[in-house]
Amino acid sequence: MDNIMKIPEYQLFIHPIDVSELRKDIWMDDPVSAKLTINKKKYDIDIAYRGSHIRDFQKKSYHITFYKPSTYRNVKEIHINAEYKDPSLVRNKLSFDFFNEIGCLSPRSRFVSVKLNGKNEGLYLELESVDEHFLENRQLPKGPIFYAVDGDANFSLMSDLDKEVKKSLKFGYEQKVGTEQDEVRLQEMIIKINTISRAEFENEIVKYLNVEQYLRWLAGVVFTQNFDGFVHNYALYQNSETGLFEVIPWDYDATWGRDVNGEVMVEDYLRIEGFNTLSARILDVKTFRHQYKKLLEVILNDQFNVDYLKPKIQCMHGLIRPYILKDPYVKDKLDLFDKEPKYILDFIEARGKYIRGKLGTLD
């Protein structure tokens, strides 16, 4: 978690004509040129709205690409998220920190204060892009990266969108880093997931997937209860040294007891096994299932409990509260914001109890 008690201020300048261009078509992905000042240092950037349903919100989220200088904090791109439907504004960050703490690759994140053309736009969460810089900053081997962008990224031969056989196994993925040959390898893995016989699955799948890491990711999705996390909201990275794919979480605001609209999501909404073809096949193997059970037990004892998470939640809440008071989009919801730490902690208590009660199903 960040120990910096002062949140950095990002001063954006976008020419009024370009602001009008962005607002005219919020679904346009083409960026406009802009300038960003951070700690008195100026950056030339490209900026565009980001996200799918979140583009409709009053408070916009942005995708920023640096081109002069070409990087900032050793990254080429950042995402700044409004977290508009999360009344706590901490769920995404809390999730990514949690994934990191349970041994799963996840993006760095930190809170920032944003001004646009001199007007206060309020508090945002800066997210690291999952790309070649993500790998370099962790001294990981190079390798292809794919973003799971919709319900076709379900590790199945059937579409999650229309329940029919996919016309292409490319559907559901957007290649961020890599070659056409890397795309072929991803499709090969998806075919193998669906066609390896039950008898051979345990010995064969480990040639394509880092199963231990997958189980950590699966545990993270299940604990945070990200219902969408199984068919999108993730990135796939293939480690060029091992040849194995790993899963990286992405967009985790609909978690810790609330859905994408910020509405209540009860603690037993998502089953302990999760749901997608790959998770089902992995948990069908007794060895992997027992490995998963032990992992859940360890995380319940070490990270997913009130004693461990309460100080982190309270620290984040205290850090951002002064900025919430000045955020033009959420300052009127301060009462709800102040109730959220208890709401999240009650969810952790209830979700933990639910998962403990279901551990026997993994025997």
C-alpha cells in the first residue's frame, strides 16, 4: 500500500476544441493531444476516455499515453479511473493490493487528484497499464500480453455472449504485446483446455498454464467476489522462459460486496469454485482441487480477515477523505462514503464465513 500521505495532483490541459471533440462522441477511442503537469514537470500526452459502461457516467475515466517525455515512472501508459459507482472509491485499489499480497501479479495503483483546465475534477485512481513496461518493472521475461475484453474470453469453444460455437478463437481478446504466432499459441491453449481428455488433463495442462498461479488468481477473484472476473476483467501473459500463461486481474471496482452499479452483492453470490471452463476443468483434478483448498485456508488465516484488512481499509479511507470533501462529483455522498469501511469489513467477515463453510466441497 502507498505510504505517501499526500496525494499527487495531476493538472490536465486539453484545448477546448479537443474537449468538445471528446464529449461529442464518448465512444470514440481516438485520443486527442493534451498536456499534463505533475510536480511542476510538463508532459505531452495523448488522452482518450476509457472503459465501456463507465463512459456514460458524469465523471469520466481516462487513458493517458506519454510521448514527450516518452515515459513517466517507468511506464508509457496509465489509466485514471473515476471509480464513480464505488461509494468507497477504494475497492479497485484494495483488490489489486490484495492480489499482490496473495502472490498474484497485479497492476500498481495509487490515488491522484485531477484538475482539468483549472477545474477540480476530484479524486481518481491511477492504474498501471499491463504491457511490456509492466514486465520490465518487475524484471519478468518478455512475453505476449492479451486483454480479455468481453464474454468470449471464457476459455471455452462456446461464446458466453450468444451461447453458440465461436466463429474464431481470437474473439474476446485484444493483443497488447506480441506477434501473430503468439496469437496462435493462445488459440492452441484454448483448444487444449477444451479437448484434453479427463485422464490426461492433470499432466497436459501444466505444459500450457502456470496452474499454481492460476489457483492464486482464482482465489483472488473468489475472495473479492468479482462476478465478471472469470470471462473478462483480466489479462493473459505468456512467460517466454517457461512458455506458460499467467492471469493478471484488471478492473476490480465491482468487488467487496458491491456490483458494477454499486448495489449490494450478498456474500454468497459467487460460488467457491468460480465459473468458467478452465476453472471447472482444473478443479475437476483432485490434486489441483486440494491445492486450491489449502490455498484458500492459508489466505483466510493470513490475508482475508478483518484483523489484517481493517487497518489497510481505514488508512485508505483516511487518506482520501479530505479529497472526497472537495470532489464535485461525490462530496454530497459523504455519509455513504463514511459508512463504507464498516460495510466492506462486514462483507469480509460474512464472505470469509461462507468460504470456510464451503471448503469441505473441495475434498
